[in-house]
Amino acid sequence: MPGEDRHENKQVTYTTPDAFTTRPTLRGTFGMAASTHWLATATAQSVLERGGNAFDAAVAAGFVLHVVEPHLNGPGGDLTGLYQAVDAPAQVFMGQGPAPRRATIEHYRDAEGLTEVPGAGALAAAVPGSVDAWLWLLAEHGTWELSEVLAYAIRYAAQGHPVAAGVVATIERIREHFLAHWPTSAARWLDADGNAPATGQLITNPEYAAVLRRLIASGPDDGTRVERIQAARAEWKAGFVAQTIERFAAIPHRHSDDRDHAGVIGAADLEAFEPRAEEPVTYEFRGVTVAKTGPWGQGPVLLQTLAILDAYGRLHGLSDEHLDPSTEFGIHVIIEAEKLALADRDAWYGDPAFVDVPLATLLSPAYARERAALITDAASDRLRPGSPDGRTPADLEAPVGGGKSGLEDDAPGVTVAGVGEPTIDRNGQTRGDTCHLDVIDARGNLVTVTPSGGWLQSSPTIPELGFCLGTRLQMTWLDPASPSALTPGARPRTTLSATLVLDADGRARFGLGTPGGDQQDQWQLPALLRILVGGWEAQQAIDAPSFHTTSHLSSFWPRVWEPAGLVIEERVGESVIDGLRARGHRVTAVGDWSLGRLSAVGRDTEAGTLWAAANPRGMQGYASGR
């Protein structure tokens, strides 16, 4: 019966952390940075050491990530995040570009003959938001000159950086596609013989270095710092960058449906976009406030999951045992709560400027109790969106399969080349996804940002610019009844989802995030629970085994799902995995260090110190500070 659970694995003691961690939780008083690439972390720390604040450091690191993790993000992509400036409330950092003016359902469906927005190619491109957003943040809250901030990225792009193994692996996988269909990408990423670079080889991107230099040169010598940044923004939005993007996107090229299409993005679309700060959506949990983006992103999924877990505990008279991500029982309840929240995401979330999202009800105690009552001792294999305020949810019909959610390398008949946002394959191998960075300074400024999109495998390289467009529109639907239907001017319901945790006085306690597409909030949740409920240190929580459900619609092309699917790191233990299978979960046990690339920074108010932690998975992320 709904709501019935025998709680056979119920325990009264929360799991304690392992004594061993892959690296220490860094502690100090000066400043801390963490990210998914050591060069970005070092850049951020360098800015702090030279007197910049957390915003200066984050922007410098963000542009470096464009250069050193081009398979995970790029200037043609987007970003979302959260921040808190000294003596100011927490804010959402909105750098998600909308659909272009000509991106209509009628054009894609009727003129282009599509049933879904492609996963690669210019038809999948939202307005690039990343560069303009970083420049906006620097103008609003930074202190450094643009030339100082961009010097790090320009040096790595012009003089070279040792290419990471993940970049090389991505280029190798898509090499044949480059040679056959995207010659400008082949010219950018392959040598004269058509070979990918070797891991550790110095590679450059002189075209992108030239773009950044032109942005700097557009500013007036006799103006203010902010005027020079605004001039660079104008050059990006209405000058040579926007015009070059429009010309190149109009050339038909191969998309993920194995046909050639021309894009619809134009210079006017870039000029119309404005990054901004927004009020976060919040949920009170265990004495803190958890802040996320609005429902134009998937951020409220984490908040809904916490609300459902709270309601489940009250419904069954539990304390913490259902919140322990190290036990069979805890994992089962967490996964089932996530399934319910993710189903609501797909049925109700969208850009609130265009659709009526019943967010207050979705986060309400009464609705959470209604959803929690659906969790039993058996794994659900259904998509079960709710009916907030008695409304009928959107139809979530979708084919069963693997693909981007993680159980198979690709869905049947789908080529790897240029498809969607690949994250984790059946064996837990990271194929590429997104980036993340966190910075905190001694003054109290904290920034947590997840940049993504515009990765080298998403679209042909624009040769004059050295980068390609993103593919965020694949998260929209060619169904006008969907809350995330393709709509000109509307933001696609992005998966980018950093988290900011606030103390009772409203001050930022810590920020964290991870790459991972649909898994971003799922991988953050176990770490949050271990920190907030179990009292673990951040590095202990990041190192601990993780998991995610694939029993939801993929946000990426092709839009498939895996009923009752659960992917989990093997080191959680054989007995736990066997118990989850007995409950009906379709478990895929992957490598011990496979899931998530979390990083985090924060402050310890009692000790008067700052801290940072980063992920060992992928052997690329790093934290730094003193």
C-alpha cells in the first residue's frame, strides 16, 4: 500500500566517516578556491593573493576554464550560480541565455522536420550567456581591471597549457566526426595528419586569445573600470563576436539527427540578452537555509527532495536514519524522493516569465507529505508527477533506454559524436559534462558557479573565434503543452545547479556544486546530508560513495529514461547493493571513484576560519587556500 514501509534496515546511529580522506579539508583565514581543474583553482588563488576579491578570482578562473576544459564548457555556453557579497543578501547569478527569436516549434517541427531539438549543432544553441555573465559579475562586484582578469586565460590560450586526459579522450571519440562533417573543428583540435594531441602536450587557442584581446581593446583608455568592462560587453553582444556567430550559424552543417541544418541564432539575440541577479528559492533544513535557482533551472529539485525527506521522517516517526546515504534504507528513501521531485521537474518546471510554475505548492509541507506517502519499501518503476493545486501534470511519455542518464554509452541507433551532454557511461567512465568553481575571501564574499555548454563536441568550431556554440535548447520540447516548450525568449530549463547554504543570520556558510547534468543535485544531496545531518567534514562527504537514479526523463537528447534505474559506486558495499536490488532497484554498480566531481568552499564561524575541499574523481579537480 502507498506509504507502507517495513523499515527492515532501519538504524539509530548515523554512519560515521572513514578516517582516511584522499586529501585534507583545507583550512585558513586568507581565502579559498576550489574547482574542477587545478589551473582554474590556481588562477583564483593567484588573484586573491594579489589583492583581488572573490568575484575577481571567480571571473578569472571562469575564463581559464574556457581554455583548459574546452570539452566541458566554452565561451559559447552558459552558466548559473549563486553568490553573496559582503553585507548583502544571497543572490542567484543568472547567466542562462534564452532561445533565439527565430527558434519556434513550428520552424523546428515543420520546416526542419524534427520531433526533438537536436543534441548537437546550431539549432540546439541558446543565446551564449557565459562571457557576458562573467563580465557583468566583474563590473557589478569585482575590483580589478578587465585586462588583469583576462590575462590568465589569454596566456594559457596564446602560450599553451598541458592538455588534460579528458580533453584528449573527447577529441579522440569525436575525431572521425570532425574529419567527416565538421572541418573547422578538425582544424582547431587535430593536427595536419588528423590526430588528436597527446595528454600533457601544450596546446593553444590563438583565435580565442585574439577575441579576448579585442574585447579589452574595445574599452576607452580614459574611462572608468566599469566603462571599460561595459565596452567589452557591447563588443561581445553587438560587435564582431555576435556578427561572426550569426554568419557562421547560418551555414548548414551536420546535426545529431545525421542531417544538415542551418541555425537560427542571430546577432540581435546576443544583443538582447542581459545577465542579472535574481532572488534565490530557498528551503529551511536542519537549522540552515539552502538556496537554489528558480524553476527555470532544476535547482528546486534539491529543495523538493529535502522537503519530501523531511515529510517522510515525520510520517514514519524517524530521526536521521532515512537521511543516511551510506545505508541501504537511507539510499532507498533518498532515491525514491528524488524520483518524485524529478518527475515534478519535468511536469512543472519552466521559465516563470512564460509559464505558471506552482513552486510554492511544490515546496509546501502539505504537498511534500502527499508525495512522501507514495514511498514504499519497493523501488518505483514509474514516472509519477504530482498534481499541485489539483492541476493536471504534463504528459511525461518517453521511450525507455539509456543514453545521457548513465546506464548505456548511447541509446540504440545514436552515434556518440556531438550528442547532447554526455556524463557517465555504463561503466562509470566520465565522458565529459560541465565545470564548477567556488571562491571565498577573507572579507566574506562567496561565489559558487557551474559553467557549461559550448563544449568542443557540441557544434562546429567558429574558426575566427576559436570556439563553438552550445546546445542548451535540447532541454526544451517541441510540444507547446510542455512547461519547458521551445519558446523564443524563454530560458531552457537548465540542469546547471550550484548550491549556497546560509546560516540562520543569512550569511553564507558554504557553497558547492558539481558537473553531471541530471545528476548534479543528486550528487550534491548525499554530501549535503553527510555535512548537515551527519556532521562530516566537507572532504569526507565529497570522498564518500555516491549514487543517482536514472528513473527519470533525461534532460538531454535523446530524451529517454531507465525505469527503476540506480547507478552506485561499488564501494558502498555488496550487502547494500544486494539489499537495493531486493527492493526492486535496477542497480548498475560502477567503479569505486566514478560519480560526481564536487567541490566546495565555506566558513567555520565558531573557529573563525575558511575551508575548501575538492573531488579526487577524474584526477583533475583541486582546492587551494591559506
